[in-house]
Amino acid sequence: MAAPSPAVDVGGDAPDDADDADGVAVECRDLVVRYGPLTAVDGLSLRARRGQVLALLGPNGAGKTSTVETLEGYRRASAGHVRVLGLDPATDHGALVGRMGVMLQRGGVYPVMAARRVLALFSRYYAEPEDPDALLELVGLRPVAATPWRRLSGGEQQRLSLALALVGRPDVVFLDEPTAGVDPEGRLAIRHVVGALRDRGVCVVLTTHELPEAERLADEVVIIARGRAVARGSVAELSASGDGGGIRFGAPAALDVTGLAARLDTPVETITEEHPGEYRVAGAPTAPRVAALVAWLAEQGLPLTDLRAGRQSLEDVYLRVTRELDDGAPGPGDGLREAVRRP
């Protein structure tokens, strides 16, 4: 299935700067969320503008869900300032609910109701809804429009959940794991829809564990751990952080790093085995260093299964900053955490 062209206007009216002079659609400052003695969100600040895709990343229990539920108005902040479209999502929930789209990862749909009928039902909750058939076309579900929810595949259910989040022409959309369980063609369709939302001036806030998807979709990324933002910035800014990414390569586990360090003329502690068979050489990834690495492996009769020099992926950055936080030891990520841009 090719990514469909937008047959519907996937968003509300053009941005109205009356909501916020700077075009800020979603903002929280020093947000705290507590559950009894447990602090789930601990002084988190973030901001997303109209026409921007913000990705919230973090391990399970980091505080992402509590943050998003507070932004959606389904949970009250214990402390801090929270605004969505210039309104308090808890006290002004009634005024906001028609302007927000919420995509749940699972549930929320009658299991025996067909896809078209579900969309038609939900469309009646809004004064100016999208056309259900056009939405089915947009997310690539027209062939299964008469199929009950419970008989749709997991990926088809995800795409229907996305369509339900768009049916009210929202100004802000919250997406929870939008590509989880979706096949490659479905992922293309979802990326296309998210891009169209951005182009229309809609603010999109997504949470995901699928870092390659976040890297493709997000304009801004906030990595959350232990209820706090440990890194933030665009994908390009995060990828350029630290020491330039060093050299990452794949080779047999338990490599003789002492011998490799001697060949590269670098301290042995600059070479780490991040996972069994996955190595990183810290420092500038110059051509002579890369050539010396490849030559040393060849001399040892060892296979090279992967080689990346320079730019880090979002996954590299994510794993680095979260591991350093878990270790509680200083490292390259500390500089990143000190230098991250503040909202």
C-alpha cells in the first residue's frame, strides 16, 4: 500500500496566534506529578509549538505517560505550570477536549463495531468533524471498512486509532506508540499523516520506544529518565553532541582491546564493549583511525560486521545518556546534559 495522499484537511483552522503570541501549543514548566510518596515527574519542563512534532522518549517508568496524561487534562499536576493552547488542561478541560486528538495505544473501541461505523459514531461528538470515509482512505483502511475492530490486525487497529484521534480536526494531537505493531506499509502511511499534520500547523506530541521512528518524525526530542529531562534538542543537535560519535563497530565478543588500543595509539579505556560484540572507540573518527581499525581486524583474521564513524544515531544518544544516569558515573553524556537547550 503506497502512502495515501491527504483526502482530508488533517487539522484544525490555520494557527491562531491569539492562543499564544509565540505559537506555543503545549508547555509545562517545573511539572511535578506524585502518586502518594512516589514522584513520577520531578520538575520537568518542555515546550512544543504549532506545526512541530515533539517526541518524548524514555525507559518504562520514566514519567512519560504521567506527563502526557497531565497535558491531556486527565491527571492533575502536583506542582508546576501546564498549558495547552493557552489553557489549563485540568480546569479548562471542557474547552480543550474538542481541540485535542488523543491516540491510545490500545483499547477505547467497541470490539464488535466496524471501522467505518466507529468513525461515524465518533464524528458525531464534534461540531465540524472530518468525513469518516476520507479518514479511512487517509490511513489506508478503506478495504477493511466493514471489518469489526476485534478482527483487524494490530497494525490496522493502530491506524484506526489514529483516524479516531483526527476525526475532530484537532489543533494538538497526542500519539502513544503510533507505529507499534504496524507493518512497513502502515508505517509509511502514519509518517505521511504526521507530516501532513505538521504542515497544517498542528502540534503533534508522540511517545514511542521505536527510536528510528522518532528520528524520522520528530522536530524536537526530549529524553526523560527518572521524571526529568536528561537531554533535549533536534535530532541533528543530539547527534552532533559529545565527541562526534567516535567509531562504532561490530566484531567477535571479548575482543583484545589492549592490542587494538596499541594499534590505534589510544588509551585502552577509550575502547568499550557496549554490548557483546558491539564496540565503541571514543574520540575523533578520523580516516586514519578508521583505516587502522579495519587493518587490525584483518590482521587478526576477525570479521567486521558493522562500522559507523561520526554521526551518532538517536538510539546511540539515548542509550548513552540513560546508561550514564543509571551508572551514576560521569561520562560523555554529562556534558550533553549540561549543554542541552532549555525550553
